[in-house]
Amino acid sequence: MDTPNGPSGAWDERSRDDAIIEARTRLGQALRRVRERAGLSTRQVPKAEPGKFYSSTQISQVESAKAVPSPELIDAYIVIGGDAPHLRALYQQSLAAANAAARRRRSGAAAEILPPRDAKVVVDRHEVQEHYVVVSAEAHYRFSPVGSIAEVDCVARLRAKAPGVRLAYGGFTYSVEQRPGVLSVEPISGATVADFRESETGAVGFYWELDRDLYPSDPEPHTVAYRVHVDSKIRSLPRLRFFAESGTEQLTVSAAFPPEVDPAALWWFAAVDPIDAEYRVHGRELTVDETGRYRRTFDDLVPYWTYGLAWRW
């Protein structure tokens, strides 16, 4: 991870390179796991054109973090069984690390990169996210009688990595109904919505304007609470899944189901990748607590692991 170099907050060359290598290594390892689970050699990763394959050299270099994959190559790994959101997130992280290093090089080794203040001019969400850490997060889901997600109450506790942090980012998707208008967000406390963006498939990203500027010296993290509304009658996939970010220490996930769709069994998972998370492990079953929810708190999170709940209806 990036580390500050002296009181100015500048970043040294080794930190930039380490951040890029770390991000590319995480991506390469994830790609290798997908290929090996598919039972393919480095000569058998298919291209989009029928009968065409990527070269063994190219696959080896990408999986060993010596080369940057193309978006088309990421798609190829998705076709052979890779988890699309996970692989694309790792790919974006690798691009963001390289872009951040390039911005710092252009601005000079002694220059401090200040947090953006205007969400309307932000192009890449990592321009905002690199300046703070989500110390802990909560996501409390409520399901409808048909098994769709009705709403999610979220809490994020933020600690600044740079002085004067005023923006934060959040994002959601509802993969079973990919259309605009499915998701909306309602601020509750700690921030207001500065900018709301929605893709053609209904994925939403929103930038919070915090109630105050945040500083690394703040004695306590700043808390943002909000609610995500889901306008859908399509039953959810039987899992709630989160990818741990570097610096996040705690995650709490809960789910409340009406009697019509109460799961026959529900369990928690913590795994190195989404494929491992699909397997139920004995001893991880959960029962409803006194509030009528299935609930799990994860401590000591491992960065980039997958955490959450899964069930069988």
C-alpha cells in the first residue's frame, strides 16, 4: 500500500511502484485461480473469435503481474467461469493504482495530492476513495414477500488519509434486474448526495458531500448513514457478498426475511475469492437473533477477501 514520505504527505517512487505491483498481483492471482478451476492450460484461454486462443506467454505474463491485461482478456476469464464483478473490480483497482502513480509523477515528487471538493468534476471514483479509509461498515437488508431485496440500511465509518476530505463514494448493483430506475439512495445522517450516477444496466454510484471536512488527526471516524431502495419484484440471488478493502477492520451484515421466504438454511462465509465462497462450510450456520434478523459481524478482515451471507430457500 502507499505510504507517506515525510510530513509533506508526498509519495515516494517505491510506494507508487509497490501499489501498482500489489494491485496487479491480486488481479493475476485471481485470474490464475479462475483458469485452473476451469481446468485450462495457459494455451487454452479462448478469444472472442471461435477457435482462437491467447498465447501462453501472454497469459503467463498477466497472471504473474508482469503485463497488464486488456478488457477483452478480462472478459475471456469471465466466460470461462470468473466472477464478473470481482474480476472487473480488481482490474479497475490495478488501473487506478497506475493512474494515481502517473498523476503524482506529473505533479512532482514533492507535491501533495489534495482530495477533490467538487463531485461533478470527478472522473474516476478512486480520485475520491484514495483519500480515506472505511474503518467499519454495516449493511442491513430487508427482503420482500417475493424474495426481492426491498431496502438496505447502510452505515460507513470513515477516517481521512489526507487533510480536508469532503467527498466519499458509494455504489450498488442489483444483478437480477439490470435496468435503470431499480436503485435509489436516501441519505440519513452524516452526508448529503452531491452527485448520483447510473449506468445503462442500473448500477448506481453516488458521491457523498460530508457534513464536515475530515482530517487524519480526527479522534473518531466520521459516520455516514443512508438507505438504498430497490424497486424490483424479482427474487434476489441467495447471497449477500462484499469485497473487503484495505483498511476496513469490521463488517456487519444482516438480513430480515418475511415468513413467505424465510430460508431453509443460512450461513456465513469468508473466502479468498468468490468461487470459494460458494461452498457451504459446516459450523457456519446462523439462526435468527432477538431482532428477527440473521446477523454476522466479521472482524480482522483480510483485504480483498470475500465476506457475506448465503442461504437456501
